Amino acid sequence: MSKPYSYDLRQKVIQAMELDGMKKSEAAQEFQLSRNTIDLWLKRQAETGDYQAKSNRPHRTADKITDWNKFTQFAKLHGEKTQAEMAALWE
């Protein structure tokens, strides 16, 4: 996955258009971006109030197994079962 553009660059581009009256095509050429990229930033700003990049980190959920020693013993006892069968037996 590609790295998102920095917030600083996004800010410079948006400010150049809003404060300096630069057109999208001029800003795209000046900052070496595509117009589509600028459109996406403006769309995100309209939807969320900011043009911050979305996080590309996966959402982490809490582990269902908290006592790994207990689980190790459980797995030794029920290792021949399928995952679904083991899940049904696990607390």
C-alpha cells in the first residue's frame, strides 16, 4: 500500500486554493498532484471537516484468549478437534 501524502502538503494545497485563489488545475501542476487527488481531499473535508489521511493500520480487536497457559493445556487436551469444536468448548 502506498504511503499517504503528508498532512502538511494537504494543508499547503488547500490553503493555496482557498486563500490565494489558485485553481485546482494550477495547484495540481504546482504541487505535482493529480486533480483527482485534490478532489478526494476536498470531498473528505466536506464529509468529515478535515482532509486528514485515513489510517491504514488494521483495526485491532481485543484478544479472546487472556490466559495463554490455560489455553496451552486446553489445546493439548483437545488438539484433535477442529477449530469450531474447540471454540464451542472454550469458555
